[in-house]
Amino acid sequence: MSLPSFQLHRPRELAEAVALWTEHGAAAKLLAGGTDLIPSLKQGLFAPDHLIDLGAIAGLTGISRAANGDWLIGAMTRIHEVAEDPILGREFPLLAAAAGQIASPVLRRMGTLGGNLCLDTRCLWYNQSYLWRQSCGFCLKKNGAVCHVAPGGRRCWAAFSADTAPALLVLDASVEIAGPAGARWLPLAELYSGAGDHPLRLGRGEILSRVRLPAAAAGMRGSYQKFRIRNSIDYPLAALALALRREANGAVTARLALTALNPAPVLVAGLERCLAAALAADPPDLAAVVQLVNRAAKPLSTSTVPADYRREMVLIQARRALEACLA
Amino acid sequence: MASRPQSDAARAIIGAPTAMVDAPRKTSGAGAYTDDLAVPGMLHGKILHSHLPHARIRGVDAGAALALPGVRCVITGADAPTAYGVLPIGKDECALQPDKARYIGDNIACVVAESERIAAAALPLIRVEYEPLPAYFDPEAAMAAPAAGWLHDHRPRNIEKEYHHVFGDPDAALARAAAVCRNRYVCPAVTHAAMEPHATLARFEPDGGLTVWSSTQVPYYLHKTLARVLQMSMERIRVIKPMVGGGFGGKSEVCPLEIVAAVAARRAGAPVKITYSREEVFYTHRGRPLQLTELETGAAADGTILAVRARVIQDGGAYCGYGPVTLLYSGALLGAMYDIPNVRWDGYRVLTNKPACGAMRGHGTVNTRFAFEAQLDELAERLGLDPAELRRRNFLQPPCRTVNGLRVLSYGLPECLETVVAASGWRERRTGRAAGAPPAVNDGRGPRRADRASAPSRRHGLGVACSHYVSGAANAVDRADAIHSTVYVEAAAPLPAPAGGASGGGAASDAAPPAVAVLTGTAEIGQGSDTMQAQIVAAALGLPLAAVAVIAADSAITPMDLGSYSSRVTFMAGNAALRAAEDLKQQIAAALARRWNCDPEAIRCLGGQVLGPSGQALSFAAAVAAALPPGAAHLRGVGTYSPPREAQGGDFKGAGVGPSPAYSYSAQVAEVSVDEDSGQVTVHKIWAAHDCGRALNPVAVEGQVIGSVWMGLGQALSEEMAYTRSGQLANPGLLDYRVPTILDSPPVEAFIVESLDPEGPFGAKEAGEGSLAAVIPAIANAIYDAAGIRLYQPPFTPDRVLRALQARAAAPASGQAATAGQDQPETKPGPASGPPPPSPAGAPPQAGG
């Protein structure tokens, strides 16, 4: 099966990539690892005139330490390096667990951390060939005006399905965005729009270049719970990350995030307060925390696996993650 | 009598673990699959598929596509209007549909261009004027459709075929049964997912002849179909089968691209290659149909099965294909593994607006076997019997004929069952389902990774089931008197010794040229048919394996064989190869008997030599030279095989399907655990024993058994063709059609049982399919042992399992198994088969229907 025709660019400097990306805008796509983009190109989801390969840019790979002790990971660092780096694995085991469950070993050697964070949203009605999409009427994420998931609405519900995003959200990560006006940092949560048809909140010419993990998050207990039908290859159908630390004074620092259920990864709001109340009871009553997760999750029929089952799974995951981190 | 390996040399080959003779080509990458081929001037074809499930074609305007630079021509149904089909009664499809599209993915037109990219770019430029027709995706609804919803005018109510078989008096027998179980089972469609997508290259030669290279299991049927549709004589057509990357039945009838490539090559005046995308492989399908099975089995108090009644509806999709054969297999093998005197079977093959079904590993038998073996587990519980013991009490007593006329000579099922019962620790480790019983076993590995944090203790369960399969169909699909296989074994006159003689050393002596060539029409598709024939011929002629060259599946030079399907090749072509080798040996022996003045029967082929009774000896090459008639360049031994009349079954309508010269048998035990919070099932181990008659090549047999078990595991746990309400296949790719990964695949311990079939070559019978069916009910029964839930619909995905667990929890404590979420008898269709609103817009996909 052939790829469509495009002009391939291989910039050697980030600034050059930003300039190309600014110049060509919607007529271009960025190529990181390509594990998601290439199949999508073959399915005709994109027909870019230009493909900007970020693979030759020096300085976009590697794991390093900032002067203040924070950790910096280049956007083009391969997922297997994130999953298998021994120091990262000791300081942030949650991130290693999430990265280590992405796709399969071969795909983890191709895929990149930045590519995973910028993963296109996925939907049964979208990740299909031209013929397939034509046969039910094109959807509003691609070429059409209807949503087959929520037929009355005008919103796209395609599910954001990256594994590293919830782990990095609960580790309080931020991301560096390079653009025509220079670089800026923003909290990871602000990268995501919540709209399935344009999931990233990035301006023209902007490229995610680095991820920062705060030193304060190192050593937190974590649990990554992933549901999929097969134990390899599959994207998550419901997944949850929890990071938690019991401070010396008894206070609890905790963050919980979901993926594969909503059009964006969701950092569950109000968790710490709710968890503190839950832990005040003896024995701890986690039902209210699970209920918080229940309210945040919005699984819909974006997959052949029933949405109601995916909801039940994330509730089980919440309970199991809490029990694991509180044990 | 079974031919047994007579000599040490034969024993060193027959039964010895043997590397596949084509392994060097595969492992080095030197071997060519069809898509690897390229010939000068070759163009590329890309097929336009229908995006509507049912529509009349009012016109095709290819003008804009033809205007695209690089496009050479566009062909449509009018270019190949002759209908074809693998069965004489089912010639209902055209390579490109001339007047009607019958499913999303049906074949409408083909663009021929200078590159695949240009051809693909031209597809959306073709304007097809359609008139939509009502579409049906559920077989029971299709049977009630008005005439506008009939897919084929000659098939009223969309019934392709129905049969009604009654043997004995099942109604009376069930009335006196001590226990009767009745259930409805729903098996969604599954497909082959062979690694190699279909590909065909077609070239017209300057003399007007046609050469076709194709990824096929049935070069002979392709040859005949090309002749029919292109209206050429078979002599003008040459079919070559390059290396094939798996078939599993998906290449066992002619697929549209094989005809389209040839028609396109004729129109374009240049060679044309077409390779399917993975999505097109899914639309071509020809896999296992969705099957609705209403099943009733009754037994006496001692466990003797008195009768079985079944009503089977198969959702065949848009075309006939092998349909009636698939359907008949679901009945013919229903009651033929155990001694069941009373059988009623009603079968319906129904047309729907979905990809056409066909043959898939275990053809027609798998879904019925799942239902029957799962029901036996319930029956055993009702009767208070161990499920293995219930099966033991109903074994056949061969040699015998089953109630539907199938001749059974060799029968290793008892030994298979004893083997897996012993190996799995069945008696000690299976507690039988009792509320509150402690975990039966714990393998110490714990639950799957994601659950490790706090999963509750998971109780393991064991389940047993059996299955069987034919060693080739005793009746050919098109001719009752057909020779099923012909093999030639040729030995050429030896070359003169090279100048310089043996003292020259090295090069010549190490690589002695093969002494004989096997010419065979069989299709090596990875299963090992080339190796099998090389072994048989080498053993029969007392030659080392390296002395045998196999030349296969080129219609210009190899004799006819029906093809690689229904597990026929070892039995049928194996016998033909053995007879061809023996014919050659007799020619040599006759000549040497005159020279040595001895009885030809006393001459033996051994260790690369031909030996007389009084110490005479010639090298094999010298013996061939001595036996050559004057002026002849080579000797040719000819062997043929046709099944014996006694194995061809009864004479009732539909009796032709099911009979086989021999049957394989399998027994399996599965060990599973169930995460009762999430419904996730983990299969920990499968013990599988298979009676293959004799293992000519044990490593190949084990590979086939493990592969069959693994494929059945996919149908049991994760594989399912899901359809949307508008008739789209929801998962036409290997990301969402979930074949198990290695992490989902438990250890499979394979045991070979050798029953030495009296008619098989060296006693061999089939090994490639019979082990598939048992794994699905073995897992279902193990899930019941672990968690107390009966599942009536594979795959046993976590959502289905959780619903059943929830229903169990909600059910009154009556001791009865919970069955919610799963349909029960007498009622209408289950979750898989709601009514089929032919709505234009999408809706959530449904399993199966």
C-alpha cells in the first residue's frame, strides 16, 4: 500500500523546522516516530504536501538534569529509552511503567515521547480508510459534518489515547514549546484543548521540544492501570495514572489522571481534598474518590469495546491504583 | 494394511524431526512471494470497492480517472461478465460486479496504472451511479426480507441452501433421556488473518497464452476458473504458485483479484500485478461464518448419549462460495466423533450484505463443536459425571460406520483423552465446581501485570473438550470420479563423471545432484507439503532426503492436484507420491531382476543403493541407468490417489460432505483463571493431544497442533468480525481485529498420538486442522470450572465475562449456572442479532450480527 506523494524535509536545526512548519502550516505534517502518522497517511486521513521529519535535529533527544534538579527529556527521545532508563525508572517509576506498556517493543523503538504526547485522537469512525469513511458519511473530524458517536451533536468525541500523558500529568510535568516567537513553557494539561477534532492547543509553527519533570515529583509512589484486550500492541481502552506521596506530617500529595476515555487526558480535579477525607475514615472509604473518577470519565462508542464496560474498568482501576499506592 | 517404514533408512526419515525443505529460501529471504515478483513492463491494478452494502449499479464513468497521467485503463464488470464460483451449484459472483453491489467492499472496477500510487489516486475519480437497495446484516432478518432485499434473484428469502437430516429417532430418544440440555450458541464471524495478503501477477505471452502467478491454495481451481471467465482453453493458461505466506482457507477458492489481474492484463496489453491491502483481505474474507446454533443433547443416567438435535443458521455473506459445504460440515461431523445413534440436524445457509464466508481451518465444524462440547460439560454436571468420563462412555468402536454413514477405521481419541487427562493432572487438580471451593491450583505466576497491585486471589479452573477433522474430502467438489492427486517421480540418466574424477575433490562431490525429482501439483503454503513428499519418496527409494528435489505447483510441468484444503494433502498426495515412488522402484526392479536373474520383489532400495538378494549392489544412479529403456532420458514413476468407494459416504441429499478416508482426533485440557472484578480471562496452559495416524515429521505435526490451538485461542478470547449497524466491518485491520500476541499465548504442550491409519501413507492422516475446534469449548468449560459461569458466545472478552459474572451474582442461589448476557434457547436472537435497520448513518458496532 502506497503513501501519498509529499515533499520530505529533514531540517537539522529546530529553528529550521519551526520556519518550515510556520511557512507550510496546514499543508504540512510533523513526523516524529511515525508509528501513528504513517498508517494514518495510508488511510488518507492526511494528505500533506510537506512532511517535516524531526529525526535529524540535534538536541531533541536525550534525558538530562537541569541546574535546579528538574529532569528534562527531549521530545524525540524514543519511548523505549524513557521506559528503560535506569535512573528515570528509579525516580519516576510511574512514567517507566506507562511508557513500557505502549504498543509493542518494536513500536517503542520507533515512537517518541513527544509524538506520544501529541498523538492524534482515535475513534472507530475516524481511523479508517477513505472507502470506509465514505460508506457511513464522513465525520466532522475528517471531511464531514456529523459525529457518529454522538449523532445529534457538533462536538468530536474521538478519544485521546496516549499512555505517557496521564503519567506526566500526575507527575506535574510541563512542556517546552518552540515557535516563531521563541520558546515558552506551559503545564502539560494546557497542551490539550479537549476537542477531539483539534486536540492540541498549539499555534502555527509551534513544536513540542522538551518535557520537564519537576524534582519535587521524584520518588512519588505511582500506579499505571491500563485496560486493553491484548497484552501488547493495543492502544489503551481505559487507563489511569496515580501519583501519591504521604508527607511526614501525614498530609497526602496525590494526583490522578485518565486517558483513552475523553478527547483529552484528564487530570481529575479535587482529588487531594477528597482523598484526605476518605483517609480520615477508618477503614479508609475510597468510594467517594472512585465517584470522582466516575464523574470525570466520559467513555463513548469510539471503540468496538462497549463504553459502559470501559467505564466500569476505570472505576476498578481507580480502586486498585489507590490500594496499591496506599499499601 | 498400513504401510510401515520397512527399513532403517526409511525409519531414519519417516518419523524423524525434519527441517522444511524450503526453510533456506524463507529464512534467507531469497524465496519470492507473489508480491516480490516483477516483470518488465509491469503495471499495477487497484480495485474500486463498493461503499454501499446493497445497490444496483446504474453506470460507471471512468473518464476522470482515465484522464489522470499514468492511468492505462479502467475495467468494469462488463469486461469479465462470466459468473464463477467454486461449487457447480454456486456460480453466482463475477470478478467485478456488472449490475449489483452486495456488500461494503464488493468489487466494482479496477484501475490499471504505472504505479500503485497513481492507481490509488485514480480510484476516487471513478463515478459510480448507484441505486441503493434495502440491506440485511442479520441472517434471521434476511430470511424474512421482501423481494427487494434478496441478494440474488434465484435465492428467495435469501436462503442459499437448506438441509434437513434425520438419523434414527431423535425425538423419541430425547423423550426417554434422563437429562437433556438445550442452549442457543452464537459464534460471530472470524477470519484467517494470514500474514501474506493475496497477490496476483498476470502476463499475456506473445503467443497469446496467459501466465498467472498467484498466492493461492488451489492452483488447479484457479486454472479452471481462469479458463472459464477468460474463455480460453486450459492448455493456453499456465498457473504458477510462488511461495505463499499462509492460507488457512482464505486462499482456497478463487478470489476476485486473481481474475481481475488477468482481465486487466488483457485489456492493458501489459503484465498487471494486484496486491490486496490488509483492508481488502478483510473484505475478501471467505472465513468462518457467524453461526447461530440451537442445540439439544440428551443422555441416559449412565452418561450414554441418546440423541442430539441441532438447528444451525450460518450467515454466509453475499455470495455462495463454499457455503453449502461449510453448512453440511456443521452437521456431518456433529454426531460423528462419539457413538450417537439418533441425530437431527437442520441447517440454513443465509445470504446477507456482508463479505462472503468460506472455508477456514476446521471448515464448518468449529462452531458446532464448540456448542456440542460446551453442552457436554453441562450434561456431565447434570448427571454428576466427570466430563472426561462422560466422553469416555461414548467413544466409537471402530472399525465402524457412524449413523450418517462415515467410515471410521483408525480412532486415537481414547488415547488422546487419557494423555491430556494424565498430563494436566485433571483428576487431582480439577475440583469440579463447588461454591466456595478454594483455588484449585496456583501456578505462582500471579495475575497479569496490570492487576498485580491488588487483584483478589484468582481461582484456576480446568476444562476438557475434544474435536476431530477429515483427512481430505472423499468427494471432489465438481466431479464424482475425479482423481484427487497425481504425482510423478522422475529419475534422469546420470551425467558422465566429471573429468579428473573423484580425486579432484571438493566442489562436485559435496553437492551431489538430486537423484530424483518429485513433480507434484500440491500447493505448499507453509504447512510442509513439499517436505512431506520429499520424505515419503526418499523413504520409499532408500535415498537421503537431499537426493530428492520437489518441483511443485506449476501447471505447465506438474500434474494435477486438487489443492491444499480440507487437510487432504498428506493423505492424498502423500499416497500418490508413495505410489509414484513404488512405481519407479518397480521399473528399476524389473530391469535388474532380468539382469540378476532374480525375483523383482526381492530387490530392495536402501542407503542410496539398489540391492539384489544375493549380494548384488548398484548405486541408485547406476540402477536407473541400467533400467532406462533404449533411447530414454529418464524414468518416470506415476502415482495417483482417489478415495475408495467405501469412504465416500451415503446417498442422501448432502451426504457428499463429511466423508473422508480417515479422521484425525484431538483432546485438550485448558487451564484458566478469571479476574472476577474485571472479567478478564487468563489462559495459563493448554494440553493438546492429536491423533495424526503417524507423525511423518513430528516437529511439523507439533507446529500444526500448536498453531491450530493458537488460532482457536484467538476465536475464544479476542477475535471477532464486528459490524456496524450500517454494515461496515468495524475492524478491517490487524490493530482492531485482535489475533493474540505472544503475551496472550499460553504454553501449549502438544502430544502426538499415532493410531496408524490402515490407508494413510505410512499410517499418516491429517494434523493441520483437527486441533482447532477443541480449544474454544475447553476454555469455556475451564471458565465454568474457575468462575461458575457458562458462556454461549465467543470471544470471551472481559465485557462479556463481566456481564455473566454480574448475572451470576444477581441470580438466586439455585445452583444453576448463570447465563445472563448470553442467550438462552427458544427465545429470539441474542445481543449479536438485533433487527437490521439499514440506516445510512452509523451507530455503535454490534458483535456479530
